[in-house]
Amino acid sequence: MANGMRVGVIGAGTMGGGIAQVAALAGHETFLYDTRPGSVEHALAGLRKTLDKLVEKGKLNSDAANALHGRIKPASELVQLASCGVVIEAIVEDLAVKKKLFGELETLLPTDAVLATNTSSLSVTAIAAACAKPERVIGLHFFNPAPLMPLVEVVPGLATSADVRQGMMDLMNAWGKTPVSCKDTPGFIVNRVARPFYGEAIRIYEEGLADMPTIDHAMKSVGGFKMGPFELMDLIGNDINFAVTKSVFEAFFFDPRYKPSVTQQRQVEAGWLGRKSGRGYYSYADGATDQAPKGDPQLLADICWRVLVMLINEAVDAFHLGVATRDDLDLAMTKGVNYPNGLLKWADEKGLDHCLSTMERLQAEYGEDRYRPSPLLRRMVREGRSFY
């Protein structure tokens, strides 16, 4: 797939605009389309500002910036994407809307063009079912902000051809991204494996074991995470984080491991969405100060280990169920959500027996399936194996 190939991006929001920038940076003539009046122009104006800043900082020369900006063409009609070899949609997370779009795209595009969805929570297989040739439909899940975050989850649907999967892995490498291949299961890798980072932190808070600043402090000071779970939820937006949690929970037929929390639901109901609304788990009003975290080293270590072991167990189970390879699972968590370590590598370092005994203790204490150890974890401990 050479630079001469044209790329289409549908949806000129933050994600679509970012993907268009990535494609244009890689040298492709890129068409950006959106049904909302003025949104493409707004995205291009935002890109111009970003490029000007990069020029100011000396990270890009003005000729390169102008050339990049010039490679993104505004499209006012879908038919203008007819010459594209790859089209990536980044529109609303609504299955019916996406299926309708893919059905329309298929009639416009060349028979060998690839149709990609940036969905983070819907089934690629279900979207592809709208097409007569589902073998050319694939998931390309970029992370926000797309120009800066290296990870792309490459997700073949049930009918996606091996050639299309490999072609998209190669294309993402050519775009300077870090692609990981994963099975079309709810949440793919990152949104599935990361659930306990939020869910277990909220649970610890709900039980009154620690306040939010202390939990955040534990994950950063003991675990080495760049942000604590409550800070991160406020950054992502509680509405978005809650919607993803609900979506994964429902998609797994209400598996208790992914159960959403009433605490977060109340935040959303109150309009306390995080940074963007000025208030979330923390206040972002001018002059607002949050309580200091409690510094008891034993408490901090217990909090961090409880969240970390849940994350490890989730990663082990994803590996057990063939969601992705060992290396792709660890790569996804370090490159997609900036974890300080791959979770399977961490499992080896902490000791699989220690991970298993902690999960068994939690399950015995709570009597909940939420804490069930992965069968693979039990098997590996029994056989004395490690991941690396």
C-alpha cells in the first residue's frame, strides 16, 4: 500500500481529524468527510493551529506543515471518497448508523478497497455483516490523540481475509504506528484488560478502605502509573468511561467481572463528567484544592496490589482465551494506556503463585465471581510455568 494510495476518513471529530493527520503525515492524499455542517472546516482550522505550533517549536518546517495540511482535502459528499484505497470511519458509536454507512461505502469504492472502522466497543463482525464483501472490512482502533498515541488495535472480523489483516498491519507500521492484532471480542485488548484499573479502584473507595487521592497516590507512587484511576477517569470523561464499562458488561452477557459502578453512574447523572465539566471526582474550579492522600506505606501497597492483581488476572484470561498473543497483550497496555510494565511480564515478576493466592483470597472473602482466578493462572502455577 504505497503513498500514492488515497485515504478517506469519515467523521471530523477529534479522532477522525487526528487519523486524517496521521495519514497525511505518511504522505497520503486524504479526504475528510462529515455530515455535520462546518465540522470538516473546523477540524482543518484546528489542524492548522497545531501545525503552526509545531513549526514555532521547531519540530516541523513550514514547507512540510503546508504540504501536510494541503494533503487533507475536505469532502462534502461521500462519492468524493470513491478513489480511496482505504476508508476509515470514526463516527458515532451506533451499530445501525455504522452498518448503513458501510453498506453505502461498498457501492462507491473499488472492489479491492479496505473499509475500516475505528469502533472501540462495537463488533467488527456485526458492522461487516452490512456488506456483500465482509472480507474487506476490518477494525483499526486508534487511541486518542491519534497523532501522538502509537498503538493501533487491528481487529479482523469473523469474515475478514488474512490478506486484509496483514495489509493493515503493514500499513500501520508504515504510518509509524505500533499495531497489535486482536480477536473481535468486546473491548478488544485495552478496553477489556483495563476495566479493573477503574472498577477495582472505585470498589476500594466504596468500601471505605481509602479516599480517592490516596488510591490515586498508591497507583502512582507504588505502581509507577502516570495517573491514578480517578484522575484518569476525570481526564477521559466519566460519561465516556461509564459508557465503555456498560458496553463491555452488556457485550459479555453481564459477566460480573465487568460490572459498572453506581458511584460512577451518580457522577454522570450529576453532570460531574471530569475536567471538561469543571467537576468530576475532583474539582477543577480555580483555587480548588483536594485533600492530601494518606501516606501509610502498608495501605498504599495493599491498594496498589489489589488493583494490579485484578489487571494481571484480566490479561492472563485474555491470553487464555486467545484474544491476542503474549507480546501483543503487553505491548497494547504499555503503548495504548502508558502502563509502566506489560501485565504478563509483571505477573512473572510478582510471581504467578502470589497472583493466584491473592485472587483466591479475594474470591473467598467476597464470594463473588468478579474475583475468580483465570483457569490459565491456576494451570501455570500448578505446572511451574511463567510467561517469559
